[in-house]
Amino acid sequence: MKKIITIGLILGLTGCSLFTSKVEANTTINGSVESRCSIQTDTNGYYGNSNAYTLNTTPSDGGQKPILRIDNSLASAFVAALSWPTSFSSSPSLSDSVTWTGGVAVTQVSASGMDGYQAASTLTNNGSTRNYLLTTAGSTWFEITSQAIYGGNKAFPSGSYAATVVAECIAQ
């Protein structure tokens, strides 16, 4: 009698699992996110060469400071990180070191709540990157300065020189 009840119980549980089998479906959910922060170059920069050993973006040295505009449509969602060059992206062969200095400054804003961006900014990356918390929606214009001095006052070799400003909108 015990064997019959055990076998009946096993067959009964197996039969129940046939009626309650799990049915699944995999459904994809798609979506896209459009950037709420964009970066535009308003003025291209270039180096002037007022003496043999210095390349500089200041107008008094024959250069042009680049100006970037950051448009942000969502307050307090992004940090703008702007870096002045610390190396050439292309240049003639250089046998000595180059000393780099630079800066980033807010030159214009589209809303009064942005007036404190420069004072509230922080420096990172050994001082070559300035970070701005974009607390107000709108547009901000940034001017970048860059100076390269070759080998402790040695003359730069003739040729073309290029350096890159890096600007990013980093989501919070």
C-alpha cells in the first residue's frame, strides 16, 4: 500500500507540472537620449610667435584666443571641463622640452544665474583643466589661453604647430 501511494503522489506532481509550465517572452524596450549639453567653437584659435622661443594665443603676440560656447538646457545636470593644451598634437621634431601655461575664463553668459561660474570653478589635472558646474540652463562662452615656451628660451624650429583644447560636458 505504501508503494502505491508514493507512486501515485509522484505521478500526480509530475502531471501538475505539465499543466503549469512557465511561458516566457523577451521584449525589447528601446529609447534614446539626446544631449542636453552641446559644445560649439565660436572662434578658432591660433598661435602668434612674437619671439623665437614662445608661441602664444594672446593678440599682443599675434595670436588668437579660441572661444568655445557651451549650450546647456538642463540645470545642474552637467559639469563643463575645459583643458588648455599641454602638448602639441602636431609639430616639427623637437629635441628639447616645452613649458606650457594656459587658462580658461568665462567671457559671456546668457543668464544672470551664471555670473558666478568663474569664481565657483575648480582646477584639476595638475591645473590644466577648469571645471564648471552648470547650475543654470543657457549658454556660456569660454576663452582659452595657451602659451608654449621652448627649451628655456631656445628658438622653435620652423614649421607648423597645432595643439588641442579639450572641452567636455560631463553628466552628473
